[in-house]
Amino acid sequence: MYLSSMLIEMGEAAAEKAPSVADKIAEVNSAIGDFVWTNMGLILLISAGIILTCVTKFFQVSHLKTWWMNTIGGLFSKKSKARRNKESGSVSQFQALCTALAATIGTGNIAGVAAAICIGGPGAVFWMWIAAFFGMMTNFSENILGIYYRRKNSEGEWCGGAMYYLHDGLGGYKHCKVVGRVLACMFSVFAVLASFGIGNMGQINKIVINLDNVLPKSVDLGIAFGDVKWTHLIMGVVLMILGGLIILGGLKRIASFAEKVVPFMACAYILGCLVIFVMNFQNLGAIFGSIFKFAFGINAVAGGVAGVTVKTVITQGCKRGVFSNEAGLGSSVMVHSASNVREPVKQGMWGIFEVFADTIVVCTMTAVVVLSSGKIDLATGAVAEGTNDATLVAESFGSYFGTFGTVFVSVALLLFAFTTVIGWSHYGSKSFEYLFGTKAAKGYKIFFVLMMVSGAVMTSSLAWDISDTFNGLMMVPNLIGVLALLPVIIKLTKNFVDRRIKHKDVEPMLSFDPEIQAAHAKDVELEEQEENAELVSANSEQ
């Protein structure tokens, strides 16, 4: 009896010490995620951005006026075609931008920036800017390849993205056919898996938890189904219905929704940040001074931020910057490829603006709010004890505007996260379509919508963590394709500059497909004639 009881006790002790399957999965996922996001991934992303910036001759700077006037700067011109679309199976250039921003402007722009500063100090913001500067040309390059290698599906919709320029671009090289198709399938699988976590359940979970924090405690009634509150379940069902009405309506409905909501939510959030910006005008010197002072970790350790090294500052800044704008992941190119634009480089310029708006504008505004909160010592970079980076922005707004400020950030997070779900539904759908066909993609959309309820009631972050890793893994095949197609990127950029800026008589490069090239060439020729006529008229008036 004694021996048997002792064996039972030993067995129970061993069972307690033995890690569960979930623990093992989490451990493996953590190792892969750290390698992808912290080591190889960031080096690959920044290196690719630097290379693409150099081969395009610093296009984001040397042609700043051109890309600005071809994007947001010329948006309200009566002659601008950016908001007009009469073509079936496509969306306007502005709708494509808004849908892409819907997926990229999310919780990373609020909680992500706060986390970067709390972990890496104020200097992390500087490295977010650096990542964005080079990321502009990564996004530019992805977009021009997306337009150049796109094709129409059986329903007459434009389909483009990393899987297509891997399949037809890289796969078009000698002896690279199999490699290109394998990488295209890998990218699509990673994108589908990521779409359910970081693009769906993770965002819905954040919305529900955020709303739960602002709802009166009396609403809860203490009713729960196991670990799941009844309020979470109701919110999940409501979000599922709203999401289904938009997502199942197809890209045009998604784009129409994004076109209305994204500018409103971005402008409202920026306006709120600007009010705090103005209220702290006298401290702006100290705020931006701390960003540059700690960018290289000059006083990071000696000054009081224990354990913060130069590597940590750079890693946090670049990592959060990439999380925010997704340049290099190959995600937003899937919606940019659905634009009605004919010129690859024209849509590429919208990619530059996308990164600029997401990181340089929105993330910088958030950084100013965080650094003016009093929770970060601008002299030492030290974080006040008890500071929670997840609620720091809401607390900062609350300190200026009271309850209204806290509710304002909660609503902003809700809109940011919900539009991310809507945008990612398209990414996952197009990736699933590449793997299994157009009809199968409809089944994906239904399943995607149903999974929104799972996001509302999930209590473990493992599913989200795994999808986050797949999100990072998307960059590997994507950047292999982008770097392999450097000659095409250089030719497309030079071709546009020669024709549209230097006004040389050069045949346009519009598509790898001869039929699409021929069809689009006529439209582009008319556009060039109109532009040249306007230029002559402007010169004669002067």
C-alpha cells in the first residue's frame, strides 16, 4: 500500500511538472516568432528597404512632389481620377488605399507605439521613422509588382499580390518555375493562417476586452458560461453580423465601407492628438529631444532605463514600425492590385503614402501623446512604476479630457481593430482563392465571419501568437520575390520617370501579359496626351 501510494504521488508530481501540449506549442512558436521578428526578419526587412531605396534612386525623396501630387495632394482636383471608378471588378485608387489602411491602421498605432516606448525608451520612435522611411520603397515595390503581374479571375475581378509575382515573376526565370510556385503557395498558406488570428480573432478579442473595460460593471450581472462572460458572447455575435454584412458583400462593399470610415477615424484620432500636441507646445523640444537623445542608447543604461541597450531600442522601434505599416509582408499589395489604375508606378506611389500616413503621421501623433503623459521621464527615459503600456494612451487622453478622453480612445481602438478585420478578410480571401479557386474563396469568407465569435470568447492568446508568427513568415517568400525581381522594379520605375516626368517618347511597361499590356496601352496613351496638353497650356499661360 505504501509503495503504491508513493508511486501514485510520484506520478502526480511528474504530471504536474510535465509541460502540456499547449506549452510545447507555445515554446516552439515563441522560438520561431523571435527568430522571424527579432533576428532574421528585421534584418531582411530593413536591408530590403535600403536596397530598394537605392535602386530607385531615393524615389520617396527625389520625386516627393510627384508622388504627393499623384496621391493625397491631387485627390480633390476636379481632374483627378483617383476617386473615380467605372470599371467592374476593380476599386478606385483611393478606395484601394483606404482598404489597405483599414488593415494596417490598427491597435499597433496606439498600444503598439506605447509598448515600443515603454520597452525601448523614447529612442524607439526614431527607429520607427527609419523603418518607415525605407518601408516606403518596399511598399512601393510590392505595389508596382502587384499591378504588373496581376490578372483577372473567372468573375472579372483583378487578382494580384505576392503569390502572383512569385508565380509568374520569379517563376518566369530560367529553372525557377517550381521555386516560384512553391514560394507562392507558402506565402498564401501563411497569409490564410495569419488572417484568422492577427487579422480576425486577435482584433475582435481586443475590441471585446476594451469595451468590457468601459462598460458599467452592473451590465455583467455575474453571468458566465464557464470562463466566457455573456456580454463577450453578445458583442461577438453583433460584431459577426456587422462584419458579415460588409465582408460577404465582396471587395466593392469592403472598399466602400473603408472609404467612408478610414478617413473619418484617422482624422478624428489625429485631431485629438493634435489638441494634446498644442497643449504641450512648450514641451515639444524636450519630447523630440528625448527621441533623438535615446535613439542610439547614449544615456539608455547610465541614464536610468535599466537593461535597455542600443539593440533593444532599434529592435523595438523597427519591429513596431513594421507591425504598424506591414511594409514588406506582402499583405496590402493584394488590395492595391485591385485598383482600376493602369500604371504600376502610380499605385506604387499610393503605397509610399500609405506608409507615410500610417507610421510617420499616426504613430508620431501617438508617440507625442505618450511622451507628454508624464509617465515617461524625458530626462532619463525611465518609465513610471505601474505603467501599463496597453492602457497608457487611454490614460493620457483621460488626463486631458477626463472620461471623454478614455472613451474616445476606446472608440478609436474599436474602429481601428474592426477595420483591420475587414481589410484582412480580403487578404485571406485572395490567398485562399490562389490556393483553391474563386468558388472556394466564398466558403472561406463565411468561415472567416463565423470565427469572429471565437475571437470574442477566447481566453488564451496562443492562437493569436501563432498567427502572429505566420504573419511574420509571410515576409520571407514575399521579400525573396521582391529582391529577385529587382531588375523589373528598376525598369518599371525608370520607364515611368522617363515618360511621365522627363516626357520621353518611350513605350510604357504596364503588364507582363501581352493582352493586358495592349489593352492598357491605349488608355495610358490618352492619359499622357491629356497631361502633355495641360502642361503646354500651363506653360503658355506663364
